Amino acid sequence: SSSSRIFLLLSLVLAAVDAQLISLNAMYGSLQSPNFPEPYPRETELRWNISVPDGFQVQLYFSHFELEPSYLCEYDYVKVEAEGEVLALFCGSEDTDTEEVPSQQVISSPRSSLSLLFSSDFSNEERYAGFVAHYSAVDVDECRDRSDEDLLCDHFCHNYIGGYYCSCRYGYLLHSDNRTCRVECSDSVFRERSGVLSSADYPAAYPKSSDCVYRIEVEPGFKLRLEFDPSFDVEDHPDVSCPYDYVKVQAGSRSFGPFCGDKSPGVIQTDSNLVQVFFHSDNSGENLGWRLTYTSVGSRCPVPESPENSLLNPVQSEYSFKEHILVTCKPGYRLLKCLGWWMSSV
């Protein structure tokens, strides 16, 4: 009937008005059902929101618990929640197949807040006393029990009461995000005619959030040849060309790359005596990096003609920049210098 609908609506409005919210922000404290140790009132809904500082979690336990029992806690109950998830639902005074009491259980929040809801229905015929609960803020060890994929710090994690901080191994710098360890790798200049260079820590995973520039400078007249090892592992993307990490080579006006993925660039003949190798890494990934060997070859020189009455040593089909030739005379002749070349005379 219309009158019963009005009565039901009025009851819901009154219940909503009677619902209470209590906020608790201390580092520890206690809470109890209304009127404890006297029986709690009927048709009551009361919520406690407990918050502690970041870096702590809330631990809650009950020293007394006695509520009306019901199938699946349909009548009176205590519900413990955090971040929209129900951590526990309690009712009754002893465990059954359909009811659970807290007993000596300690409930911990995932983060720094927790909510406890107490609800009683329209009856409390056996006059149940209710509950007493205690809470405290407990330091969270952010550095403990984390998988490699979920590490807070690249190298070292240090926990303190209420927080944590990161540090790096010797030779690394802490990034501005205060967790990533990067390297300073833009001061290296290689001037030997041959050598090896690689990503930092190769063949272990290379540092994140780094921009490296390796410069190879040999004398004019030489041309650099780069050869990457077959083992090449740089973070890539299946659909976009090298959006994350990459290797690039700049040789004069010529560019090679970017290179990423697991396919080695192989041999790069630069035709230049000045080469820069750029390596960029973003803030994620655990790839193993790369290594290359470089060599330099002198520019080809015209094959010299042997002067009259002379011998050249060594005799080769071709000569390169910076190679030396020894010119000697046949017996009975001596060596003279004339117009930039050698001639022999008696």
C-alpha cells in the first residue's frame, strides 16, 4: 500500500540520519561499540575512518567481541575495509561455518588508512555487549619483500621509520626521481686506432634514464670501422621503431640507426676518422645492452713507381696512409733527393 511505502521510505531516511562517522588520526587508539559494556543499541550504523601518516600502515585487533549471530552476518556485523576492499566481516561470538569472529586475528591495512563499519538491525533480544578494538600505526618496510619488477630503488633501498630512501653503487648518480640510478657517460673519448666500447655494466643490464655519448677520434687519413657483437639486447617496441632505448652512430654527415631489439647492427664502415656513438635509455627495462669493437684503416695511397736503379721494400699491390717504404740503391749507386722524390746517381 502507499502508506507502507511511505513508512519504509521514512525508515530509510531516519537510518541515514542516524548513521555516524568518526575520524581517528592519532598514531594509536581504541574504539568500541556504543554503550559498551552495556548492550549496543538497535538500528545503529557507525563508521570509524582511521588514518595514519604516509609510510605507516594501520594494525587493528579486537580485545572483546560479542555480536548477534546470523547466517553470513546478515543482521549485526562489523566490516573492516581499506581502499574499497573488504578485509574482514565479523559477527556472532564464536566461529561457525557461516560466521567469523576476530579472536586473536590482527588486521593490517595495505596503506595508511582503514575503515571499520558497525551495523545493528532492529533487534537485540539477547542483549549482546558489542566489541572493543585497538589500532596502532606500524612502520611499513617499503624495501622488503618486493619482486625485481616492483623494486622501489634501482640499487639500494634504505628503510627508516615513516619512509625510505634510495642510493646507488659507486660510479652511479641518483636520478631526480630519487629512485633510478644513472651513469655519467658523455666524457669518454677514444683516440687509439683500435678499441672496444660497450654500454655500462655490459653484459649485465644497462642503467636506466641515461644518455651516453662515446667519441672516437683518430688521425686524419684513417677511416673507422665498427663491428657490434652478435649479442645485442636493447629495449624495443613491436610496432614503433625504437621509441624507448636506442643506439645511433654519427660519422661526419652520415647517420646510422637508431638500432634496438635483439638484432645486432653488425659491421658499419664509416669512412670517417671522427665517430660519435649515442646511447639512450629510458626509465624502465632490464636489457643487457651491447658491445662493439672498432678498428681504423688508413686511406689508400697511389702505388709508388720505383726510381731507376733502386729497390722498394716492401713491395705491395697497394699502400695505406702512414705505411712506410724503404728505398735503397743498387750497388754502385747512391740516393739523392730531388723534387720530393728519390733518384739515384753514380
